[in-house]
Amino acid sequence: MEMIAIVVTVCSLAQPDQCEDQRLVYELQGSLKQCVMNAQPYIAQWIGDHPKLTVRSYHCEYPHTKTKA
């Protein structure tokens, strides 16, 4: 298994122009494209725990590299 990060750009509901990246790191046996296709449940769980934020975009990357999908 390899570590992979879902990088989620989230914005405040109260101030939509205030955005930041959050990294959700987990183990995945697959490619970056597979990560992108399977990321939504992880993002949904995270956003459920952070109801004052909304997701603007996301991508997957290997931690400590610039390779992303």
C-alpha cells in the first residue's frame, strides 16, 4: 500500500473568498486517477465534520511530490 493525499480546497461559508487547502492522507493501492474517482466519500465524511466549510475543488497527489491528478 502507498500513502496518497486528497488535497481539498475548502472555503468558509461565511466568507467564501477565504479558502485553504486541506490534505486528507490515507493508504491506497492504485493510481492517482483511481484516487480522484474514489475520493468523494472521504471528502463527504470530512466536510460532514466541518459544516462551516464548503469544497471548491480537489485533486490527489503523492505526499512530498508535485505529481498530482
